[in-house]
Amino acid sequence: MLIAIIIICALLLLFAGALFYSYHRVFYAPTKDMTETGAPLPISNGDHRDDVAAMTRKMVARECEFVYTRSYDRLRLRGRYYHIRDGAPVCICFHGYKGAGVRDFSVMGDLLMNDGYNVLLIDHRAHLGSSGHTITYGIRERRDVLSWVSYVIERFGGDCPIYLFGISMGAATVLMSSDLDLPDNVRAICADCPFSSPKDIICFVTDAMGMPSKLMWPYIRLSALVYGHLNIRRDITAANAARHSKKPMLIVHGEADRFVPMQMSEEIYLANPDCVERHTFPGAGHGLSYYADPDRYKAVVRDFMKRHP
């Protein structure tokens, strides 16, 4: 009997340890270990790695104001605010998984500021200067979008035009917020390489790592629930939010994206083609559509924003 109890206890400890490893690998972010430019760049940046690094240094060198707000669950959220001119629209920009605004928006942020927009680069919860340790793939972050929108309205007034920008996980986040109670002065949403749902992207990456997602998914989902108190609901997805949204949405996606398959943004577009427009860029890797065709990328974004003043 004693041996049986010992074996059962050992198996339970092994299960709990493996469960924690799963949570730590997929959802946990030790903010104290991050640099101001996020985790290392993915391999898909390839020949553009030096270009991205140069633009990131340029963004870091820009004068900014560190600003703060509170999330719905009382986390302290940090952002970098770049003031270009009084009365200008504000673009709130949401970076990718274990990324950083100064890197992920080193190009788009520079373009927006040069065009006269005020820019707010946020740190997601569990990233850099913001509190928390659990990354939720847009599930809780979508409600942080409301916190940042409220911050801008409180500071600049309810008539201030607001645009939401996101890349990768940030792109999914802003799209997932599109069916929430966004005020009318949120004019439009721009998303670069968004994934369709938290489950879809986690399972895709799991398969890419050589592990069968059909077997691993229940285990991964349980680890999020036990250690992150996160319920990954099937209905909270970018595709489902877009389906119920009336906000104008722009999606751009690189056709050579190996991290977020292009089919995911197509699913979002097909959910509501009346409100979503989508442009793909041949040869572009993850988050690199600008570098594949800078003139077209700038023209697409500027045209979209001009049509939704």
C-alpha cells in the first residue's frame, strides 16, 4: 500500500511539474528579464535584421514621455507617448508576443509621426514596464485596449480621433477588441499579420515544434487555467470579434510568413468582408511586409486612414 501511495504521489508531482513547464513555456513572461527592445528577433527577419535594429535604435533615441494606466484587473500598464502636435489624432500601437513597441513599431511609428500623428507605444501586460506575468494571447489584452483608449480620452478629450494599430499578437489583440464597447472616436483598426485565435496560433506553433497539438492542446489549456487562472474560451477570437464589429479594419500580411500563416488573416477577413479589407505582400516574412514593398505598404496604410478620418 505504501509503495502504491508513493508511486501515485510521484506521478502527481511529475504531472504538476510538467503542467507548470507547459505554462512557463507558453504563457509566462518574466518581465524583469526583458530588455527594452523585447525578446530576440525571430529568424524570419533574415536579411532585414540590421534594418530593424537600426530603426529600433532610432525609435529608442526619440524623446518620449512614459505614461501609465490601470487594467481592469488592476495591473499597472506602461506606454511611451510621442507628442508631435497639439490636436492631432493619437495612434495606439500594440506590439507582438514578447516584443516591444520601439522595435515592432520602429517603422510604422516613425511613419505615423512623420505624417503628423501622435503615437502611443504600449507595453502589453507581462512585458517590459507593465505588470503581470501571464501572456493571454489577446484574451485579457483586448480589455487593456479599452484602458488605453480611456487614458487617451481622459487626457485629450472625447473628440480626439484614435486609431488602433497592432502587429502579430498585438494585431490579434486590437481585432479582438473590435466588438467591445469602443467609443465612436476610435476611427479604425490596422492589423499586421494577426492570428485568428489563441488556440489556432498555439496549436500551429506546437505542431511546428514537432509535437502533436491534438494531444498537447488539452494539457496546454489546463496549464493556463491552473497556473495563469486563464480560461481560453473558444468564442474570444479575432475572427469572431471581427464578425460582430462595425469598425473599419485593415489587415496586411506577408505571404511568406512562417510564424502566423496567411490563412489565419484570411479567416478574419472572410468573417466580415464588409468591414475588413486585406492586403498581402509577396515574399514578406512575419511582420516584414513594409520591407518587402515600402512604397505600397505606406500607400495602403495612408489611403486607409485618409478614408476614415
